[in-house]
Amino acid sequence: MHLLSAGYASALLLIALLSQVTSLEPIIGQYGEMLKIPCNSGAIKAEDIAITKWKYDKGDGVPGYLLVKQKNQNVSISATDEYKVRVSMDKNSSLLISAAKLSDQRTFTCMVVTGGDVFEYPVNVLIHKLPAKLEISGEAEELEIGRLTKLGNCVAKDANPPANITWFKNNKPLEADGKGISIKVSVVVESSTGLSTTTSTLEYSAMKEDTGARFKCRADGLPLESSSMNFTITYSTENIMLEVSPQKELKEGDNLTLKCVADGNPAPTSFNFHLKGELVTVENTDTYTIANVSRDATGEYKCSLTDDTSMEATRNITVTYLDINLSPSGNIVKRAGEALNLSLQIDSSGKAEVSWTKNNAKLGKQPNFTKLGYSDSGRYEWTVTVGHITRTASFDLTVEGPAVVKSLFKNRSNDGQHKVLTCEAEGSPKPAVSWSINGTVLGESPFVNGKITHKIKVVPSANLTVHCTVTNSLGNDSRAINVSSLIEEVRMDKQDQSEDSDQTRLVVGVIVGLLIATLVIGLAYWVYSKKSKQGSWKTGEKECGSSEEEKKLEEKVEENSQKAEV
């Protein structure tokens, strides 16, 4: 009866235990650090707990006991294996395991007894370990375009779980495509520690654009990445170009530099330069310079590879030049009225622009000297431009002629006290002016365009003839003018004024007389007409008998009126 009761009680306890087991609560511990596994997470108050026991699953359902603590007693270690020196329990009943290992990845259970109830709290433990670092090994020395080449191995050592590795080019992830990118991954587990070493191998087919590209690897989800690296990209020459300096315009006398640029890597070190039929080979350089080029250097130039002459580049080069010849030039002396024939010859590599100036003032067109005048004298300059080349030519023109008097005239001053004689002359060199009478010189105009004006003031006391004479190194000329005395001119002026007054009075008298005669005739006519009309009325005679007389009288009045108007 006792045995039956005991078996029944055990069955009831097992049912109670099973009913109190909670779901697994996984925690993650860090490899080599203290592992803390909580018990019941505060679901049961400490004062209500009678017994706390920790155990673990050895495998195949076999439990292993670690420690136990009864209320108001110290912890008792029950483990007999490696956990004997590694386990302890804190005041919250949490299990503490020192120096966590991968073998600690198992289920630990906290069993709590409160009065007549038993509770179990299983916890699944995972142990993680970061790889110490990421390293790239087995780097390639160089990458060849179009050839799948092993770039290197990215290694993440001693990790749990194994690290996932991603490759990057210029901070952009690379993915295997079966063509230009191949990524192979291997994982090795260390038997003594259980830690994993992941190796990711990148094979890469480079392109020209990869020159200078930076490659690195990174562990997914972890703050670990390798240092970046770049590689020399090698490829054969596909394009070649001939560069010319100076680039804008090559002038006669400049130095011409030719540069052969090839896109191969490593770059070619020797080139052929074809200089208008002449072949020049250079070593360890890509340039060739022709000093002080002439216009004959214009033509086609080439450069090519010494080991592959089919790879060549061509440029047509033009040397800009300009020559001018102005005839005549220097100092030119001509007589007024003559012609000057100018000839400007231009030899240039292109269309020339020509401009002209006289005494530094720009002219609208080329001067025409078919008949030279004194105003044509001056300094003339031709400016000719082709591209960035400018040439100038000039001459100094002097137009000469003998001195000639162009006009000679006189004027009385405003106050009537003297006379002003003016002599206008032209000629070159500058004419000298002289007078046959003494007088006061009023002034001489500037000598401009071969012309000069000279004035003197005289007070003649008698009528006389005055000469103006002009002279220069090429000839002389003279002209005379009659000048009357001021006394005679004053007397004549008064006589003219008297005669003008008498004539004026005569004309006025005639006009007044005619007006009076007209008035008298008109009055007589009116009286006569009135009397005729009265007589006809009294006698009853017809008025037609006096119509002819009236007509004659009217004609007479009209005739006198016309005379008065004249």
C-alpha cells in the first residue's frame, strides 16, 4: 500500500513538473567572456523560492547537474565535470559560467521549488565570436584586361558563427556573374576550439576603367573590413594619338614639339616619328622637338609604335608666315600736283587683313595719290595681320612747291582809323611774307597744309600801290593792290552821302506832286458829273449824250494815276 502511494505521488509530481516547464529562451554569450543565464526572469519572488537547482542537457536526454541552493543556505556545487570550477550563482539565481566556450552552446534549465509547486525554465545558449580581423592574402601583382585573374583571398579567422564575406570595388559590392567576377568561399572548423575560418577568393577580369580602382572585403553585419588595395592594370596599346605644341597657332620661328600618346599599360617607351618623309626613332621618350620651324615645315606628320608600325597617328601641320614689301618707303619728297604710285606686296600663309594710318589716325581706305597736295604730307603706316603675326611698313611723305600768292585784299577797320591788308599764300617749305609798305603786323596764321595768311595794319596818307611778296627755297611770287588815302575816302564818303540826300528829296517831291494832281483831277471829275446829272433831270434830255465825255475823263484820271505810281 505504501509503495503504491509513493508511485502515485511520483506520477503526480512528474505531471506537475511538465505542466510548469516554460518555452526555451535563447541567449547569446560572447566567447571567452562570463556567461550569465537568468532564471525565471523575476517571475517568482525570491522569498517564495524554497529550492533552486541548475542542470544542463548532456545530450541524448541525459541531464547533468551543476549546483543547488536551498533557502537560507549556501550554494552547493554538484557538478563533477569541467563545470565544477566554472559555475556559480548570483543572488538573483542566475547561473554564471566563466570563460564561455563553444561547448557551452546547449540547453540549461533552472528548476525552482515553491511550496508544493515545481517550475522549470530552460534556456538555449548560443556562443558567438567575432573574427579577430579580416586580412587579404595572395594578392595579384597586376591584372590583365579581359583575363580572369585571382585578385586575392579575404580571410576571417576563428569566428562563430562563420563570417559571411563580401567584396567591394570603390565601395560598391561585387557579385559573382560567372564571367568577369568569380567568388569562391570555403569554411574550415578548428577541431580543438570549434571556431571557423572563412576564406573568400575573388577572381576578377579587369577593364581599362579599373585603373586606380580600390578593392577591399567586409564581414557582413560586423564592424570589420580589410584595408583597401589597388592593382596595376596591364593592356596592350589600342589607340595612339599625335599631339602638337603649340596647339593654337604655329608661327615661323617657333619650336614645334610632337608627342606620341599611346593608351597601353605599361606605356610604350619608343616611337617612330615620320617628318615629311624623314623617319626618326626615339627611345625612352614620347616627344620630338623641331627648333625654329620655317614655312617649309608645313605638311603631314606621323608617329607610330616601333614594334607595331600599323599603330600610327597622323596630323596636318600648318606654319603661319607673313612677309610684306612696301615700295617706295622711307622719306619721300614730291612736288605738289605730281602722282605717287605705291606698291604693297604680301606673301602669307592665309588671308591678310590690312589697315592704314596717317599720323597715327586710322584711315578708312588705302590713300590714293594721283595728284598730290600739301595736305597729303605726313607719316603713313601699313599694318598687315595674318593669324597672330603682324607686320608694319611706313614712309614719310613731304609735298613741296614754290611760294605763290593766292589772294590779296584790303579792309577798313571798324573804327575807320586804318586799313587791314591780308595776303594769303601757299607753298612748301613755309613761305616768307614781305610787304612793300611799312605797317603794323597783326599776325600770321599757323602753317597748315602748305597755307599761310599774313595781315598788316596801315594808315595811308595818299593813294599808293602795295605789293605782297612770298618766297621759299623753290620760288617766289608777288601781287599788288591799290590803296587810297583815308582823307580822300572820307571826303568821297561825305559827297556820296550829300548826293544821296538830294536825290532822295527829289524823288519824294515828285511823288507828292503826282498825288496832289490826282486828287485835283478826281475832285473836278466829281463836280462835273454832278452838274451833268442835274441838267439832264431838269430838261429831260437823255444822258447818253455825255457818256463819251465821262469815258474820256475817266481815261485821263487813270493815266494820271499811273504816272503818279511810277
